[in-house]
Amino acid sequence: MNDREKHSILVFDEIFLRESVEVNTNSQILTYSDLVDFGADNMNTHNFGEKADHGLVFLFQSLGCSFSQPIGVFVSKGNVKGTVLAQLIIKAVMLLENVGAKVEGMVCDGAATNRKIWSEFGVSGQINNVKNYFIHPSDNKRKMYVLSDTPHLIKCVRNRLHDKKILKIGPDNNSVVSWYNYIDVHQIDKQQLGNKRVCPKITDRHLYLDTLSKMSVKLATQVLNY
């Protein structure tokens, strides 16, 4: 990789896993898979050795090209605790920096554990106290930027608007967006024929959300695009 391609971000995310235990028969020493494991540095972590039901993945993503590479996978019982996650983030950044990467920031979703990490790193989204970085762990002259992934933000805005029906977008009480306006436009628009429709891609599934449609980024971006 050239110098430009070494500039990168650290991406991490958690997923749910089905509990199970498998025996690793290919190794010389009998070991087990799918048990809680955060690596040798965290052997004393709570729930170590129990059946895991969450997976945590760390990914290197170059900012100068499309190259990406998973660099670490950990399993846990429940969400990874904030202190452990902070340690794993710092270690991942340091390891990448040690092999020549320039980690400029990290990206994750807005899960409660991740918001806790933002707070511990001094990151704030308060109107009068916006701060989206902390001092880089490998160089106190650099900043480590913290970003929330765009698809998750889009879904959060759409879901909040759907659930609350009203979303305030300005300092005064008149600056609001109403979910009912979307419904009214759709009800009128779907009565039109052919190319007379203004929002031809919008369907009932965009506006009357169930559990699956609430998770759809495509539906969220389409409805907010109008």
C-alpha cells in the first residue's frame, strides 16, 4: 500500500450469535469454539469460557482505496462491556499503527455500549459542546475522529419520526416534520395513474412499519428522499 492508502478508519460492529460449542479437532491441543474469548490480554474478563451469544468484529478500511480487511473477531456473553471495548479499540489502533497504518478515526453504530464509549473518550453531541474526536493513542499531536455510520443514522431518524409522528428540526416550535404528511401525500399519490405519480416508489411498506421494515436502510432512504 502507498502512503495515501495507509490512511484508514477502524470499523467495528456487534452481531447476535446462536449459542453453540464446537470442538476444534484440527489443532494439536484440544480447544473449543464459540466460548467467550477476548484474547490473552483479557483472560480474567467476566463470563470468560461461557457460551457466547454476541460477536464483535473489527475491520480495517482504507480511505485511499477500496481495500478492507477484518483484523479481529471476539465473542462474548451479551454486549461487550464498555471498559473491555475501549481496551480492544485502543489495542486495535496501536497494532495497526505499528505495522504502518495511519488510523484517522473509528466508525460504529449508535448502540448504547458504543455511545458509552464515545462518552468515555470525551466525545459529545450536545449543541453547545460538540466534540467528535479524542487524542490519538499513538501520537498526542494527532486526533482520532469518532463517526456514527450513516445507514444507522438514517434509520434512526426515520424510526423516530415514525414512532413519535413529529420530529423537531429547528430551534422554534414551528420547525417540525410530521409523519402524517408522508401518509397524506402517499394516499393521494397512489390514486394517480402511470407517470402522474409524484412518489411512484413509495408503498405502504415504507409508511406502515413492522420489525423487518424498520431495519431496512433502503426503505428509510427512499421515504426520506421525498
